[in-house]
Amino acid sequence: MAALSGQVIIITGASSGIGEATARRLFTSGAKLVLAARRQDRLERLKEELQAKSEAPGQLRHENRVISVAGDINNTEQRKRLVRETIEAFGRIDGLINNAGFGQRGPVEIIPLEAIRQNFETNLFALIGLTQEVIPIMRQQQRGRIVNVGSVAGKIARPFSSVYDATKHALEAITDGLRGEMSLFGIDVILVEPGYILTEFLQTSNRISAPMLANSGPYEPFLSDFARLSERAKSIAGHPEQIAELISRALTEKRPRFRYAGPRHALVFLAMKRFLPERIFDYLALRQMGLKRS
């Protein structure tokens, strides 16, 4: 996929953050977009914004450039509907960006198993389910690209974020294994690993995790320090547009890399994780978070 002009791309989690920024970037590059998320009002606003841009001279007609499909990717029938409406509108699927997800935080001891299952359901199983719907179409086309939006957390697990980080660790394995399987049919599978990005993701995570964080028992003093450090971490945070640029590269480079990570702090942390002895890295990570071993 050397260029995006006319390429049909599905973006999940398109109503905000990385998904929204990616939609804007890819639309500007000429792609035909299928915007997917639960919040229909947000999708419609984004769709209208993009349609207005397509009315500029020289652009393809906006009726053929973007559709929105509101729904919950955790629901099997709604995943099928997303793919079906894409084919009805455009007749093909050239790219799938698996971006939807959320983060469950809190001590493993306290988080209910059902909450852990739900985080895996959205971040991993629903992603796999949608990918399974798209693969036969790409295989028939003998081309396509699947971009999974993971996280630096897929390589670096953190205290009080173990559940979310585990979903991203699992996504690393799924992406690597799927890459080999899809290479047999001319389909590329790429992982994008964002670092700390300023989006609504943190607010959503805080809301979902609030019951566990409010009743954390012996962990409460440590969680207070962790929250303050999270606020300070905003000073190094990146922006959704930086990850949108990486996703665009993953879709357009002739020989895409297996992984794209960013922004700069993400590359630094990944290098430290790779080259430092685990005990030293673990010590530095705990110290950075204001935590100490007993």
C-alpha cells in the first residue's frame, strides 16, 4: 500500500484521542474512512468535519470518502455489521486500525476478576474478533494492512497497571504470531506502541478504576503518591497527532517495520528495558514512581 488515496481504512475508537487524530490525518491523505466507536454523536461530528473538508476544490466527492458506524466492538453482531457496512459502502477493506481500548488500574489483589475479564474482552478478544472478520476479505484481495495500537506498556508492566499492561503484553504476542500467518497472503500486520499520550484515555481509566482506587486498603498511601506522579508525567506526554503520524507510516511505507514506537520518551523507556538488567530497571522504575520495596 504505497499511497492512501482511495484506500479503505477502518478505524476503531475513532471518536476521540489517537483514533480521531488518525482519522483526520488519513482523510487528508486521501483515504476512504470507516469511523467506528460507541459514541454516535462524536462520530457524526467528526464525519461532518471531514466531509466539509472534502468539499474543497480537487478533493474526491465527500459522499464516497467517509462513513460512521456506531457500535460496541465487544458485541459479535455489531462487529459483523461494521464489516458488512464497510463492504456495502466501499466494496473492499485495505486497512484495519485496531485502536479501541481502555485501561483498568488498581492493585491486582483488589480488582474483581470480572473487571479484569472485561479489560481483556475489549483490548484483546474484541480486537481479535474484528480482525477475524476482516482477514478473509483481505486474503481474497491478496493485500491489506492490519495496524494494532498497543502500548509501551506491552513491554513494560507497571505496578497498579498490571491488568491493562497484561492486555497489551498479550497483543504483542498476537500481533507477532499473526504477522507470520498473514505474510502467506500478502497482508502486513504492524504494532504501534504509544507512550504516555494526552487524551481522554486517562480520564476514562480513572472513572472505570475509581471503585478499586477508593477502596484500596493497604495500598492507599502508595496510590496517592502514584496519582501525583501521574500528574507530573504530563510534562513529558506526547500528543495524539504524533501517534497518528506513526500509524500513517505503518500504512504507507513500502516495507513497514514490525513496530513503531513514540514519542521520544517511549523510545528511551523501551531502550532502557531492553539493555538494562531487569533488577536495575525494576529498581529505577519503582523509584521513579515513588515506590520502594519493603
